[in-house]
Amino acid sequence: MSHPLPLPGVAAPAYLARGDKKKSERERTMIVLRTWHLAGALLLAAMPQAASAQGSAPWPERTVQAIVPFAAGAANDIVGRIVLEQVSKQVNQPIVVENRPGAGGTIGVTAVGKAPPNGHTLLVHSSSFSAAYSLYKSLPYDTLNDFTAVVALGKTPTVLVTSPGKGFKTAADLIAAAKAKPGAMNFASAGIGSVSHLAAERFRLSAGIDAQHIPFRGPNEAFTEVMAGRIDFYFLPLAPALPLVKEGQLVALAVSTDTRAAALPDVPTTMELGLKDSAYLFWTGIFVPAKTPRDVVDRIHAESVKAMQVPAVQERLAKVGSEPMPMSVDQFGKYFRDDVLATAKLMQQVGVKPGD
């Protein structure tokens, strides 16, 4: 009878090599069968490792929930929706964006932190995530260890605005007025430790002016007071500011970046004004629970980057003042950690103490 050839990598039976004629046909057959049995066992043992090397179950398998820890219309909400709408088309699965505001964003963040780490619950957050680390005495999550920073969706300059009725034509005019009457000027924010607060504090410290901080419960109230002229100036992310600036309801005096904003090319940066360390970027990014498999993290990152390269998406992001922030997963993770620590230092400088 003919004999099957041994599998690659499995040694041939000795009798085949030396041509032993004393072995019975039955013995030779049994040896070959045992060889094939051993080879099959080896292949089966290797299969789980091969599957593991290729990754876990494909992402996404079902509807993905993306939680924004602030109200609809916030800058990170706008940017997140633009990008995730395109990602949904690419992966052929619904991505439902849900706003869960409250407690400075901690309600939404906590919900994601407790979600299964499988990539089907995303957190769309911003620079406010860094601030919460130092703003509260205790948090129901560990900012630096309970989440993985996946992808930066973009950066949005914060813009210094004032009412047209104030008569300030430049940021230098505002600074001169503040220095002429120390402590008489005030500025708004969407709350203590918010992006608008910290951007204004960086500007104030760099410019060497004394101004009173007036925190509000949200950006809408601050808008109203600034436009009415009861507040002297206000820093806020460019996305919600753009429509009001273009309509003439607010005057943009400067952007807090080291390069001019593409959406406001005629408005100088605070760095151009000679204000060292005055830049404060508002960024938006996607996070997932820390134990999410790396292959899932990489897939979310890759699909998001792909989405941001679509011309229609780029156009929409540009219209709301969001600019590219290309980073790998590891680079964004480092950026986030550095931002958390830098924000903590700024809060100490301006005397913001952790609250409950």
C-alpha cells in the first residue's frame, strides 16, 4: 500500500528513512496514523494562538454608544458627532451619540468607566477631562488609569471675545484698560475649572492684569452677559464663538494658540502679542475603558483617522474651527497625561482648590 507523506515540520517515521522491511504492514500503518494524529494535535494547539495573534472579535459587532459628558452643542459634542457619523458609515454599524451632562462631566465619564471594555462604549471628551482631575477632591473613577486615550479628533483654539460696545479694537486695548484700573475688569467662564476659565487665567497671568472671575453655570449664560456688556471679556472654544463673531454680536480680539486659527485668519494669537505661555488649546478626543483590547483600540483609532481624511468631514470640521491633531494612540496617551499635570499646575497657580 502507499503511505501518506508526513506533514511539514513533523519528522518521518524511522522505518521509512531506513527502509526497514521487517516491520509488518500493520505496524507501518499504525506508525503513520500516530504521526498524523500527533501532527493534528500540534495544529489544533496552535490554532488559539493564531486566532489571538489576529485579534479578538471584529469591531464593531453591534451598535456603538458614544457618550458626551456635556450638553448637546458643546464643542466636543459638535466635533465628535461630525467624525463619528462618518465612522458609522465606514464600519456599517450605528454609532449613537448620547449626551449625559452633569457634575462637571463626571456622570458621563463614570458611565463609560463602568462599561464593558469591548469598544462598544466610547467617551467623547475634551480638555475638561484633564481639569476634573484637580477640580474635585475625589472622583468615582481614576482619570489616569481607568481609561485609554484612543484618538485626538482635533484642537480648537479658545478665542478672546468682548462686546462691540466695549470699544476694544485689539487685545492690547483690553490689556491697557485692565492695567489702568487694576481689579475693575471682570471675565466670564462656564464654571470654575472649565476651559473658558483656564484659558482666561493663562491670559491674565501672562498679561500681568488683575481681573475678577465671574463663573456661570454654562456657556449660554456667559454669552448673554458678555453680549449685554455686563462682562468685559470671555475666552471660549472657537466652535460656538464663530457664529456670534461672524454675526457681529461678539468681537474676537485674539486666539490662544501659537498659530492663527484657519477660521479667523485675521485675528492674532496671544503669542503674537508677546504673551509668553498664554496658549491654551481646547482638544477633543475619544477614550475607552482601560482594559479594552489593544486591537480594538487600534481599530477605533484607524477608523477615526480615516474618517477625518474624508474631504467632506474636513470641511465640516474647519467650519467649526477644529484643526487636525494627528497623533498615534501612544502619543495621544502621553499628551493626555501631560495635559492633566499641566492643568493641575495652572490650577495651583490661580488658587483653585479641589471641591466636592
